[in-house]
Amino acid sequence: MVNTERLSVVVQAGGESRRMGRDKGLLPFQEGTLIQRVLERVTPIADEVLVTTNNPESYGFLKLLLYPDDYPGRGALGGLYTAINAAAHPLVAVVACDMPFVNTDLLNHQRELLISTNSDVVIPHTGEGLEPFHSVYRRSTCLPAIEAALEDDKWRVDAWFSRVKIQQLKPEGIKIYDPDMLSFFNINTPDDLQTALQIA
């Protein structure tokens, strides 16, 4: 029987960032790289850890399963499909490789909320917007919904949300697990990197 609560964690390692000028996942961070920092944080809660990347030769040192895009050139929505499709388990947490303060207490809460409310997605809403790359998804319902959006030539990462049951986690709920809302701090520029290193 399938364990309906087992969790795959997928770290999305994109390509070269225009603002950073290089692959963000490979940026030096403390004793390793930025993606290693993220992986160290999420591995304790995962039944499986995967990385999506279109530069697998650059990430071979991780000794993890690496998955290129199923829908090349389809941006964040194609990347999200790849992440959820690659996962072996019924529940899938998707996080970005440039978020050094990804929060496992928060992700665990999102997973529990998804199960208790029988939702398909539990996604944080920071007050400024949704955070699809610190979210937990139900593979069986999300995958066909995303695929349908892609086939309809949709590009927005939320283009399929109307097809599934979404549970938004508001700031007051997030702050119980992450008082400073650092989970969603992502590194886009050299200045962001310096700020993150100071916080870390």
C-alpha cells in the first residue's frame, strides 16, 4: 500500500541568473555552495531528495538524482511540472536553490496542513505574493492540472490553481514557524548574497 504521507523534496537549480551573472546554486556559501546549504536544511524531513537542473554536469558532485526540464523553455511552470513529475512520493515539497533560509518547520506544517485539510497545494502568502517555491503539492492532482495548463500554452506559474484545492498560509500562520519571514529570502544579486551570509 502506498504511504500517502511520504514526502519528496525537490530543489530547483535553474541556470545562469541574469542579475547574478552565474548559476546561483553553485555560489560559494559558508563551507560549500548555496545549493548544498539548501540541501542540508531540507534533507532531514525528506523521504527522497531530488534536484532539477538543465546543467547536470555542473551538479554531479552532489551525487543525487538530477532531472532536466520535461518542457524546456517553459519557464517556472515547466520547471514546477518537472519537479513534481520527477518525485516518487505522493507529497512533494518544491524549494528553490537560492533560498538559504528554507524552513523545515514551516514545510512540515505545510505538509500536515495539506493532509488535514485534504488540499492539493499548501502555499505561503507573504502579504506581497504567493511563494510557489516553498510549497507542498499533492502529486496525483497537481500533475495533471499543470500539464493541462502547459498544453493550453499557459506560462504563469499559478495558471492551473483554479483546477485544484489551494490552501494559502497567511503571514500570521507563517510567523509561528518563521517569525522573521526569512524562509522566502532569495538571492538575486551579489548584495543579496552578502546579506544572506551576514544573517547566516
